[in-house]
Amino acid sequence: MRAITVRDREADDFGLSLTELPSPSPAENDVVVEVHAAGFLRGEPDWPSTWTDRAGRDRTPSVLGHELSGVVVELGYGTTGLTIGQRVFGLTDWARNGSLAEYTAVEARNLAPLPASVDHIAAAALPMPGLTAWQALFDHAHLQAGQSVLIHGVGGSVGSVGVQLARETGAHIIGTGRAADKDLAASQGVNEFLDLGSDRLEDVGEVDVVFDVIGGEILDRSTALLRPGGTLVTVAEPTRVQPSGGRAIFFVVEPNREQSIELAARLRDGRLTPQVTAVRDLAEIPAVFAEHMRGRIISTLK
């Protein structure tokens, strides 16, 4: 099968290439998915899990990509809950070969059924931002109707989904980003927009929840914006400045079938739209990395 792999952690391009690999075999409780569309992050070659498994053993050549949408073609021993021929989507394990391949083996529990009316490209763009925003806002911050939430980076894929989920909850949403993000943010449900290039973050006032995807100085300054009992959640890095009257949580997104089902229902019903900046064939993905293309790129394989 064809796959996008990295081979050399020390090389400038990480030895990234379109490679022929043997098709995977499913382990116990796995399925093999014929991948129709895949999402990825350009920072994946910097992740330790891209190069070693959980026991610290080298696993190169490593297949990049951790979001996928496709069709189940093989079941591992003991696998339940999915069937051959079923349309699925989900988030793959960080320390195993990923989704930028014609076939990938995935734990069945990491996949969710994909409604027949949902396009594979949209589905492949959903798992990472969708689960990240869901877990940040609901699992960790317990966002409720009537609360105020400050969402950083609303022009990005995670922040955009966060806005759409918070809007459904009935929260008052303050979004930050660049000036060019303002119109999109308003169309998706942001009540107040703050241009980080020209507006003062401190003018936001106190909020119940902060959802950060930026880190650095923005994260440090955001801790002072929490009202007593509030929650700051970040996926960028652990906080260096602790909030005086609330709590700060750093987390890494995890696959979750039940949450994926909820997200898929919103996608099917038109209540949620993940970002897709461009669609590229699998063979074009090395150029995407080499040219440092910005935005949300989805690879198609079928």
C-alpha cells in the first residue's frame, strides 16, 4: 500500500516521503480501515510518539496522520461493535502508524459509525478539533448555559469548533484571533471579538471559562481573567502562572467513540462545520510539508 512516512528524526525533512509498505494486519480488538480521507498536523514529526512506541522502541518508518474516515475491511480477533463494510471515522493511537495510508489498523473503540449522508472529507477534518474542543469545554471546564467563555484562536480549526459547540450550549462567547478572523467568528456565534494584534486582552474582564490553544504569553495573561471558581483549559502547554481564584488544566486529547458519535450527529444535521482549507491527493502531501502550507489540509485516498 501507499503511505506517507518519516524515517530520519535528524534530517531537515525527516526523510518524509510517499512509500510502499505492507498492508497492516489487525491485532486483537482492531479493525483495518480502507482510508478514504485523512487529517494530519504538520507538527507530528516533532512528537516523540511519531518515532517510538510506548516501550521506547524505534518504529520507523512511521506513517503520519491521526484522523481518518473510511470503510472497515477487516476485523481482528475479538472485535465487536463494528462490521465489515461499515463507514467509520475517528482518531487513531498516537504511538501507532497513522492515517496517511491506503489502509490502517485501529483499535475499534477509537472509531465511530459515520452517517451515510456525511462526506468523508468533512468527517476526516472533525476528530482532532472536535474531540479537543468537546473535552476541553465539557469534560474539563463543564461549560453551562449562561456562562461566559473566552476562546483563543477562533480562526483555527480547534477554536472554530469550540465556538460552535459553546454556541449550542448557550454560553456567552468571547473569541480572540487576527483581524481577518472577525467575520467568520461572528458567523459561527462569537458574541465579542478581540483582535490580539490591536486590542487589550485585559479589557475582556472576568470570565467563567478560558479555552486556550495558543500558549505562551497569551496563556499566562489569561489566568488573571478567571472569575472565582472559573476554569482555564489549555492544550498548548502547562500553565506557568496559576490562577488565583480558579483552576488551570492542561490536557492531551483522547479518542472517544461516544463523543465522536455526538459530533457526527451535529455534522450530519448541519449544526457543526469543521474547517477544510484545501484537499490534496496522498501523493501531494510531501509537498504540503515542504512548502509549509497553512490551514487545514485533508488528504484524499479514494
